[in-house]
Amino acid sequence: MSTEAPGPAAPSDALLSVRDLSVVYEPAGADPTFAVENVSFDLRRGEFVGLVGESGSGKSTLGFALTRLSKPPARISHGRILFDGRDIASIDSEALREQRQGGFAMVLQSGMNALNPVRSIRNHFFDVFKAHGHVPHDRREQRARDLIGKVELPAATLDRFPGELSGGMRQRVSIALALSLEPQLMVFDEPTTALDVLVQHAVMNTIRDLQKSEGFTAVLISHDLGIVLEATERVLVMHEGVIVEDGPSSQILSNPSADYTRMLLSHYADPRAEIVSLPGFEDRSIRRDQGVSRSALASPEHAPTVVTRSISTAQESIVVKGVSKTYPPPRRGEQPVRAVRDVSFTLEPGQSLALVGQSGSGKSTIAKMITGVEKPSEGSISFGGLDVAKLRRGQLRDLHSNVQMVFQDPYAALNPLHTIEYTLMRPVVNFTGLKGDDARHRVRELLDTVGLTPVEQFAAKLPHELSGGQRQRVVIARALASDPQVIIADEPVSMLDVSLRAGVLALLEDLREKWGVSLLYITHDLLSARLITDNIMVLHDGAVVERGETAEVLQRPTDAYTVALLDAVPNPARAHGAT
Amino acid sequence: MHTNTPKRRRRLTAVIAALATSALVLTGCSIDIKSAPDPSLGADTLLIAADTGSPSMQRVFNPYLPNTRIGSWNMFEPLAILNDLTGEDVPWLASKTTIPDPQTVVFTIRQGVKWSDGQAFTPADVAFTFDLLKKNPSLDLKGAWQYMKSVEVKGDDVVVHLNGDDVPAAQVIEQTQIVPEHIWSKVKDPTTFTNPDPVGTGPYTLGNFTPQEYAMDKNKLYWQADKVEAEHLVYPASNTQLDVVTKGYDWGFSFITDVKGTWEKANPSNTYWFPPGGTISLFPNLTEKPFDDVNFRKGLSYALDRKAVGDAAAEGYMEQAGQTGMLLPNQDALLNPAIPDKGLITQNDKTAASYFAKAGYTTKNGKLVGSDGKPLTITITTANGYTDWLRAVQSITKQWAAVGITVKVAQPQPAAYQLALRNGDFQLAMGSVGGTGSVYQDFANNLSSEFYAPIGKQASGNFGRYKSSEVDALLTRFKSTTDEQEQKQLGYQLQQIYYDELPSIGLYYGGSWGLFSTQKFTGWPSAKDPYTSPKTYVSTALLILTHLKKSEATK
Amino acid sequence: MKYALRKVGLLILTLWAAITLNFFLPRLMPGSPTDAAIAKLSQNGPVTAATRKAIEIQLGVPDGNVLEQYLQYLKQVVTLQFGISYTFYPQPVAELVSQALPYTLILVGLVTIVAFVCGTLLGVLAAWKRGTWLDALPTLGGSFASAFPYFWTALLLLFFLGYVFKIFPTSGAYGVTNTPGLNAAFLGSAAVHAVLPAVTILITSLGGWILGMRNTMISTLGDDYVTFAEANGLKPRTVALRYAARNAILPNLTSFGLALGGVVGGSVLVETVFGYPGIGYLLLKAVTNQDYPLMQALFLMITVSVLLANFLVDILYGVLDPRTRK
Amino acid sequence: MTTTPLNPSAETVPVDDTLLAAPGPWQVITRVASTIWSNTKARIGVIILLLFVVVAIFAPLLAPYDPSATTFARSQDASAAHWLGTTAAGEDVLSQLIQGARISVFVGFVAGLLSTAIAVLIGLSWGYVKGWGADVINFVVNLFLVVPGLPLMIVIAAYLQNGGIGMIILVVVITGWAWGARVLRSQTQSLRGRDFVTAAVFSGERPARIVFREILPNMTSLIVGNFFGAATSAILAEAGLEFLGLGDPSTVSWGTMLFWAQNSNALLTGQWALLFAPGLCIALLATSLTLINFGVDGLSNPRLRESRKAAK
């Protein structure tokens, strides 16, 4: 194989050398676009390298290309991938297949779905052994047990089917499967993104330990610079298909060279700190002291003109008293699911309350009960004079005119086929009684309020023409359309790229301050809770384990669960400060 | 892997083009069908297309059930056969039938007849049979006991006493098929008795039976054994037109499209004979305006080109029918000579218009308009699936459209069509008249007030709701006369009334579709030798089976 | 438990409603069974008033008013005593059905299974070799063949292979000379007789399975576990069959269940054209002759078997898909 | 930093993304059409279908003779005057074939539209409502799925009598909507769990509006697919019913041509163009709809789209 590679020669201990690699997307009926453009880099043996970028940066595309898993419409259009001196960009499929044992392996983002639902875990392992024949017949069972042990799962897991395992367990199984190939290179594509915070943390630890003990070369692809910096020795930062920075982790943390990297880094902070600030976000204590509106500080060029409330009446509080919710058992013979256990709290007018906990802690169920979507099994929920649990369908409308919701996934919360104007017009027409030009005017005011200007342009757009942050602003504008007293925000920023989060949070905070809307903020992300809420309640298994002022609770947690949650927050500074 | 390259597209297009072309090329060819007789059938065996099993044949040989196998007719013989073609009575199990007075019929039972199990056939069997039908009216399909009061055996005679003067009843009663007392007396419930192992007096006995085919073998004990030359009969269950043409049948009863081009062409010894079996007619609902007006009916009649209607319905194989109710030429002898042109009515739109005018209908803007100023619309009811009738109706529709009448066609399913007839729920209905072989029966069924029922009440005959004291009187006289000449005269008068009053409008003859092969046997009925109708079922089949001779080739 | 009870309750309710519908539907048809019988007889020659009367007595104007008839019918359903057929008087309904059922079950049932298996395999192949002639041929051929009207295909096959080239028999389920039973002659003859109807059903139903499987298989091929299996270097055969196809087949099982349930109804058009003595032919006869007892029995049988087949598929689903176990 | 960069996200949205081009029904239709057209199979289907539609529309101009004129010699073989011969009643087969396209295309479209409309109405309400309402609909739909189809058709056809085209359409619709309703219902159920539907509830929308303005447009491809499927089975069912003689044999359609062909044993008289041609036309028309559905499948499932180059 000729090696007339342009550019720098590969270092002598390089396992992988990528030269001028380009990957093009050629979807039917659309123009081709380059997802990865002229990328070159080397990986040394035993190195643990992070590949960081926000959505659309091409990092996963690159990961798939490295392991030759690109599928139409993606295609490697140019460049070479030298693995152990051999160009794998152009070998045939059978040679490639053989190369996968003892070569390169990949752990997919959605580890949940990476296992064949109708095959037992044992068969998954045996399929790999059979395909490559690298484990003798009589040693297969033992080898499978060893591997499953390496990812800290009991041997009994081998008898199970993927559907019987939790997400974290499934991701561990796929790591073990990748490991069973005895690869020299492992590519982890967002291995923990779909998992719960605490589980994320544990899985990452396992990956780190395995890398050390097995000694494979690893690439960790993630959108979360925090996680990557915590785990890896070297980081490649990708932006719009190009590697913008490549350097040791410590150097990137202390002295990033690219603006983009600096911007990413600025969005990390430790929720336990005395003072927590993000770009555009002064700490609450400072703001209070200075008596300045935060949003004015944040973006002077973009200060939203806040609409005066059309109805400024006495505010009502939401009172939750001894609420429990029990779901019937999901399968016969199992225990009923107690999603919420005896939760009581009051959301005072104008207050902001954080409800934190990992998934399954019952926080979303509480939101559903407050908005009348679900009825509590025990206890009562009232909003002003309304007994929420006893509302009939028609009355729910009255509740919704005062209690609105901001959804987690801005991509799912907007009907892709309706223009922004239509989406916002509906609640305006339904709740305020405005019609025609008045309603249209109101829609534009709302867009202005959430900072989507020029409003005329945005009104005419469809959701897919907006970025995630913009969509979330539309969702917030919709929630505001009925002049609500309470907004319930269910993980409003968890689906957004790190750089977009602060803006949306700032908007929420702004609205609360200017409009006097009470905010129930549901999240697993303690940092954001710290930034925008006064009070916090930590939920675990449906019950409140800790509550108090947000800053107080996060700085001096008393419950072990709260501590665990805090520890799970990725923090590059902390990680590298400690080492 | 290239999915969508121009080359592939061309290939796809080429495949489709090739398919279409080959289809068209194939379409241009025509394929000759030749008859290929089953070599396993001997020269002494008749293959008969008659007994269609659907989906397969049940072993039912109880002659009194409508679902009885056709073979029953060859085993259970009647006292006399009413030749529905000629109207003659042929003495059969009764060697002689006498009517001493209009209320009594005497059947002299034939001597020397044996049941196929060897037992002698006696007058007691006849009396038992009549008794059986009396006790089980559901078996009395011919309705013998509608006319009978009692039966007695006097020596070799069986004397039947009638309910009143009823000479024509003899022709119904004589058709009763006789069953052996020594077997049927032991049957618990004759109404559901399938008679799987039949014993009869007829020329054949049941041979091998399977749901797809059964055979009959010559009855060695048959009283006319010398006249029966075919040793075996085979009745397959599947008798599609394709089967009939290709599989070498000797005798079939089926209309076949283009009989000359198919049946006759398939084998040089194939012949056919399609004598009239009834008159396909339009029944006007006589209780409904304007059909109650004889002038209107005449207008409709003169507006018809019956030749065209008949041609459309039967592809030109059947003749147009006259307005006498007689089947010609079979019943030429009984035809009223006073009626002009043998009752044929020639289309004449002018005459039609004059009759319509008498009925109050005039032509405006090409439409026939009534006195109320509304254009005339008529609905003709025919049974769904009776395609020959439908073809006729389509032809009528075109002809009447020419004189300004809009015709709608109603095609209920056969059962619903029957219901419509019975309830009088129609304006004009297609139907068949005559063909029983008895002049009295033919007219009585359609004209007698005995069967009259008001609209809404179910009628069992006389669906047009005809009512005439004159006709009733003629029919009553018919019942009480034994004089053939007088019967003939009465027939003339009924024909005249039929011709004048148009209680139904005759269109064309429905055919008796006889298909024969002279390869093994000759002596089939034909236009030259019209001794009986070519039907494969009913007792007249016995006349054919005892008439066949081995052909020169098989002798 | 409450959920299960509700399901069972709903099933019983559906069954009852279907049974009731089966009772009333035939009675909606204008005209009585006698009318139907007369209509049939009148094609052979004039039918006199006396004949009509005899048949009316024979078939028996059904006893009592509609409610009483209905209760009587329910009793028949429960006791499975369906009485005597009108069309095939005096044959008991049970006898007719039991004669016809084996032919339909074996012919249509077997062909349905064969079509499902072959169609599914071809669909897997088409999806796996997407874009090659192995995809184009079964996909296009299947689309085209499944667009053929059943009876038309049947007629053409019958004409060419039956009458012109005389390769296969033209009607019936077995040779005239065979005695039904477990003898080689009969079985051989029955097999030969089943070829044309079987081929007809196969041709016209194969396409649907091919297309269905191809589509789900293509979707499955994009699933993560297939990508992961490829990333682990499993052999293409293993990936195609054990990973992709194994999962892709699950959604098609529901359609297969309905198709299996429909087997008992036979294939009316095909059986009619080939004069095949199965349930489909019987059904057509029953419906066109207003044979209430026969219709009711057949409808009940079909209804129950559709429900039963769905139930069996649910069980099969449980076996094939561990997610539904427990 | 409250401004967000205006870069379009590369995320894939899990709905009919082909419908997302721009607002307005015309653009949606254009976009649907172009997606379908981009599929080779679908394109062939569209061409065949258009051909039939054109023949149907201009049938009176294209047919050489009056299709119901019985004035020609009976059972003629193909000739220059009668390309496909004549029927046993003396009609011109080619003229009948051309005229027949009208009925089949008409029945296919009308019955397809009607049964799709019913399936949409029932399927969507069924998917959206909860509680006893859903049980009632479930019950009715199950009933229609369980009761045998063809006998039901025959019974209805017999009940309605006078089998005209309207009756055939009605029968096909009555027996054909249930399956589509079931498919649409499950899609509705999955869509109703989407956040944008919940959001619409929060926007104070009434259920009917949610179902038909929020959910329905997101199922366009499924509905279009259902339409083509329903039209295909309607065309086949029409032919089947007419072949069994349950239609009105005096109308000229492919189904009745086959009925007459069988009735007058066209095979026997060597007139088998009469049998072959209508059947082939039915098959081609039905195939064209099936082929178009290949393109429609690609609307909702991008995996089923044909890529320009699929290197493996």
C-alpha cells in the first residue's frame, strides 16, 4: 500500500492515522453536504482521546467513519484512515469484517437499542465468538462470564434478554461485547448520553477503569466537554466538520486556543460554589445586591421589551398536600409502582422552585398532576380556588389559562407542520379572546418578549428552520400566551447544546422577574437549578429527601442522594484540579 | 449497489414493456379446443352432462326431494310420461290410463314389471306411493294430492278419485314416480330419507358413487330391457362448458356460446338440437296503471322487434315467440288456425303509437308522455345472473327508447326476484310461460283466478294478477271434459284471449339445449325426429334412453 | 387481573356481536330460502304452485317470530347443532362442513403458510440485497402478481394447464376413481388436484408478504442493533437472519394471524373456478341460496377461527418476542 | 448572551420531514409528489396510472365504436376493424376495454377516498379518545375485521340489489375501512403522546381540532398510503363482485367484461382477448397503485427512500 500521504508523517507509535478525511452526506432529493471536511489527526497506542462538539459538528460522523460503519446517505468521499499501517478506508467488506476482531470496535450512543431484543445476552457474546472464532468452543462460556464481570455485571445477566435490563446495564453489555473483540481501538459514541445522571457517572468510571486495565486506545465522543475533560488525556474539539483544537486536556482547560473551545468552557460551573456565574448569568446573590436586571447585563443589544401583563390580579399559589401517585403494576405479578409518595409543598406567587432528581424520581409525575394531566391517588392539589384533581375536561382549560408548561424537547413540542405564528396564535385566540389583527399583534409581542426578532421573519417560519434554542423560546412564548400565573418547566434545557442553555435559562429568569410568574423548574441538572431558582426540593424514589433554599442546599447538602447528584455533575475544572 | 441509475431504469422499463408486448401478442392468437373423450369409458357407456354437483355431489336418491340426483329419474318411473314437447301421454308403469268420468282416473298397472331387487312391482306399490305423498305433503312436489280425494286398488287397477271435475289432473297425477313399498314402508322419516341405495323399476341401477362422479348400470330385470342399448351411464359432477366441449360427452343439456363454433367444431359427430321449452315473456303487473290497460300492453307489444330480442338473448339460436302461448313448431297441431300469422306480431311503431294514444300516451319531443304530462318510465324486473334475460331486456330497452319510453332495469338476486313476483312488486317482469306439455296447465298457471292473490299477498302462480271470469269458465269446462276435440276447442279460445288480452307479452322461445354426440349412439331427438325434448332430467329422459341405438361404429 | 377480565369480556362481547350479526345479515337479504330454491328449480322448467307449496313445507317456514328464531339460533350455536342445510336438503350442516373443511384447511392453510414463509424469505433477500436484481425481481414481480384478480389468474391457469396442455385436472379435489382415505392413490391424486388452486393462491398472495417483509426489514436494517452487530464483525448471514429478519418478522405476524384466520373461510373465487369442494365454494352456495343454517354455521366457524388465530398469534408473539413475556 | 446563532440544526426530526418544505398545501403536495417521483418504481406507477386516467377521461374519443353497440358479428377474432375482436353479443372488445377504464379508475378513486375518509375519521378519534369511547369503537372495528369479507359483500350486494356502481362502491367501502382505521389508530396513539399534542391541550385546543389540525397532518403519508391501498383493493373487489355476477352486468367495466367472458365462455370460442385484456388492465392498474406506494412509503420512513448511490 502506497503511503504518499500529504501532511505530517504519522508518529512511530501511531495506531491510527487519519489524513484529509472527508465524509459527505448525499440524501435523496437534496444537495450533498460535507459533515466532515479534510480532517487529519493521529492516535497513539494506549491513548484516551476525547472528541467534543455540539450537535451537527460531525463528531459522530467521524466516529462512524473511523470504524467504517458509515451508511448511506453518508459516504467517505476522500482521505485515508491508516489503522496499524493499513488503509481501512478502502478495504473490502470481508477483510473489514475480519479486521474488526483485534482491530477497532465501537460502542454506540443509544446503547439501549444496540442489543437485539430477541436474543439473550449470552447469544450476543456467542455470536461474536462464532463470527471470528477467536475463542475456542469450550472456553466461550467462561470468556463471556469474564467479560460481563469486567463491566461489573453479574454472570446471571447472560441469561437475560435486553428488554429485562436497565439502560445502564445494557450500555455495559455493549461495552463488554465491544471488548470481546479484543480491539486495539475502541470508539465510544456518546456512551452515557441517554442514561441517568448517576448511572452516567458510574458507566464513565467503568470505561475509564477498563481503558486503564485493558490498555486499548480509546476515543470518547461527546457533546459534553465536562465529561470529556474529566475522562481523557487529550481532546479534539470539532466544530462544523473541522477540528478546531487538538491538545492535552489540561492545556485545553487552562489555556484553550480556539474561541470556540473557550466559549464551551465558559458554560461550566460548580453548583456547590459560593458564587455561580455563567456567561450572561451573574450569581443571584450578586444580582440581588446590585439590584440590576440580569437580562440587561446579559445582552444589552437584545433587551426584550417586556409586555405588560394585561391582567394584573392577585396571584394564586399552588398548594400540594400529601400527594401520592401509584400506578398499577406494569406486568402481572409485579408490585404497583409508587411514583410519588406523600409530597407536600406550596409554590408561592412569584416564587421559583426547583424539583430535582434523576428520572423515575417522580418529578415529572408531579408536574403532570399539577397540570391536571394525571390525577393523584392520594392527597390534594389546589390552585387558588380550583381543586385540580377534580377538574373535568372543560375546566382544565381554565386551569391551563393560568398554569402553563414548557416542555423538555423543543423538537417534539412544536408541531413541525405549523408556522410559528399559527402555533402562538392558537393559545392567544383560545385564552385571551383576541381575534384577527389584535391576535397577530399579540403574537408579535410574544415573539419580541422571548427575543425572537425580527418578529415578522420568525412568525412565518416553520420549526425545522429554527435552532433548538429558538424553538425552546417559541415554546416559552406559547406558554406565555395565556398570561399564566405559573409556568412549569420540565427540563427545558436538557436537550439543548451547552452553549444554548444559558440563553433560555436567562429568559425564564427574566420572565419570572418581570412578569411575576411563579416557576416550577423540574430538572436533574443542579447547575441550572442553582442559577434560576430560590428554593429546591430533592426527590428520590418519589419522596422528598431534602428541601430548602437552593444555594444553601447545594452548598451544604445533608442527604447522601443530594451529594451523589452533586458529584455526578461533570466539572472539568474539578477533575483536573484534583489530578 | 446502484439503485437508480439510468441503466437500471431502462431495464425496468424494458421488463414492463416486454410483459405488455407478450400479453398483446398472446392476445392475438387463438387456441383451438378439441374434444378428447375419456378413453377409460367404454363404447357402451354414455357420458352425460346433467348432474352438477356444487361443490360435490351428495348421495340423495329420494325422488321427492328437489335435491335428488338426476339419476333418480332413471330408476323411479312414473305411471305415464307426459311428453312436454308433443303434449302426448306415453303409458309407462300404467299400461293404460282411462278417465271414466271427470272425477275418476283409472291406471291399469303394467304386468311383469320387477323392482331392481327382483321383487315384483304391484298395484299396492302405487297405492303405497300415493299414501306416502298424502302423509308427507312436503314430498308431493307435483302436487298430486291437490286434485286427489282417495285411492283404491281394484285388481290390476289403481283407481284415483278426484276432488271434483278435473280431467287435466290426470296428467299431473300420472307423473308421480312410484317407489317400492317393501323398502319405503320401513323408512322412518321419508322427508329426510336420502335413499342412498335406491331400488326402482327403471332401466338403470346405481353403480359406483363418488362425490365427483357416479355411474349407473343397465337394470337386467328392466321390463323394456330389449330397448336399452347403453350399458352404463356416467354422470360427472363438473360440467362446465369447457368440460362439455373438451371431454367427449355424449349427451348434454346446456346452452353453449357459439355452439357451431365450439361444440360442433370439437368433434364431427357432435350435433345439437334446441327446440323451444317455454316462452320467455314479459309479465305486466295488471293491477298497476298503465299496465292494466290492454291498449297500453298492445302498444308495448307492437313496439317490440321480437326477432332482435331473441337474437340478443340466445345469440340467434332461438325463434321469436307469438302471442298464442303455444310452443311452435311442437304444438302446431294445437294452434288456433284463426289467429293470423301464427300469432306472430311484427314490430310497427305506428300501430304501437296508435295503441299508446288510445291508452292516453302521446309522443312529445321524442318522449312518450302520459295525460298528466309526465314522460313514461318503466321498470323491468329480471333476475340477477340470468344473462340471456338481461340481454333481452337490454335489447327491449333500446327498442322502447326508440318510441320514447325510458326503461330502467331492476336485477334483484334470484330469490328476491321470486319474492318480487309473488308479492306483485314489479311493473314488468321477465318470466317463462308454458312448457309443461299440458295446454291446461300452461294457461291455468298464468291466468287462473285460483292463483290470484291481491298485491302484497303472496301469490304462487298468476304473478301478473290476471282475473277474467271468461277464462275461469273456460278452464272449468276444460276440467270436466274428456273429449279431446272439445279440449282442443277450449285451447283455441284460451289462445284467442291470450292473443287479444296480452296477460303476458311473449318475446322469444326459451331453448331446450340438447347437445348430442352420435359417435357411440344414435337415435337422439332432433328436428327431424322430434319425439321428445332433449332434457337430461325429468321422466322424458326415459324416452331417450329407451330410444338410443348403438351407432355403426360401436356395433 | 381487572385488565385481563376486561379483555376477555370484550372478546366475548365481540364474539356475541359477530354471532348476532351472522344471524341477522342473511335475513336482511330479500326473499326466503323457498324463493331461492324455486329460483333454482325454475331454471329447469316451469314450477307449479304445488311445487312451491311442497318446498315450503319441506324447508319449513322458520318457527316462531324473529326473537324466538334468534334464541333457537343461539341455542344451536352453543350446542353446535346447526340443523339441516336448505341448499343440500336433507344433508345435515355438520356433515357438509366436515366434508369440505379438510380440503380447505389443507389447501388454503398450507398455501397460506408456504406463501408467508416464501414471501418472507424473498422479502428478507430483497431488503438485504436492496438495489440489485434480487430486490427488483421479487419486489416488482410480487407487486404485479398480487395485483392479479384471483379468479382471473385461476381462469388462465385452468385454461392453459388444465384444458389446453392437459397437465392438471380441471376440477375436484381428487380423482374420480379414488376413495378418500389414507391411501397413496388418493393422496397423490389429491396433491395433483391441489396444484392449480395452490399456485393461484400462491401467485396472488406472495407479493403482499414480500413487500411487507421487505419494508419492515429495510427499517430494521437501519436499527442500532444491526449497526452494532456489523460493528462487531458478525457474519452478514447472521446479521441478516438472526438480527434483522428475526425482528422484522414480528410486525408481519399480525397480518399472518388474520390471514390464517381467513383460511377457514376458504378462497371463494379460487374454489369456485376450480370446482374445489372446500368451504369457500360451500359458502358461496350457502349465500346465494339463502341457506340460513349453513351460512350461520360457516360464519360462526370463520368468526371463531379469526379470533382464535389472532389469539394464537399473540401466543406466538410471546414465544418469539421476549419483551412480551412475563 | 441571549442571542442564539441562526444555524439550522442537523438533527433529524422524527416526522414526515418531506412535508416540511414550506407552509401551504400546495408546497406540501409538490413536495410529496417530488418525493414519490424520486422513486423509480413509484415513477413507473405514476406513468401507468396517468395513462389509465387519460384513457378513462378521453374514453369516448379513444374508443373506436360505441362500447354497448351489439351490431357487429359475434365472437370475432382480432381483425383490423376490431383489434381485440368482438364479444359473444357482438360488441367491440377494444371499445369496451377503453370504456371500462372509466369505471375501474372511478371506483378505485371514489371507494379509496371514501374508505380512507372513514378510516381517518374513525381511526383518529379512536386513537385520541380514551375510556369507554375507545372500547366502543374498538368493538365496532373488531366486528368488521372478524366478519368474513366476501360473504359480507355478497350479502350486502344482495340486500342492496340492483348492483350499480354506487352499490359496488358502498359495499367495498363498508367492508374495506376497518383495517385502515386500525393502522391509523395506532399511529394516532403514538402521535398523541408527542409533546406538541400535549402542548396543544395546554393551548386550550378542543379535541376535534387537536385530532384534525395537529395530528392528522403528521400522518399524511400514512393516509396517502392507505388511500392507494384501499383503491387497489377496491378495484380488485369491484372486479370480483362483478365477476360473481353481483354487479350490474349491463354497465361496461372490466369486471363485467370478465363476467361476460366467463359467462359466454370466451376461452371456448377462442375469444380469449376478452378474458385476458380486462384482467391484464386490472392487474396493471392495481400494480401502478402498489408501485406508487413504494414512493409513499418513503415519505414517512426515510429508510425506504432510494438513495442516489448506495455503496456498501
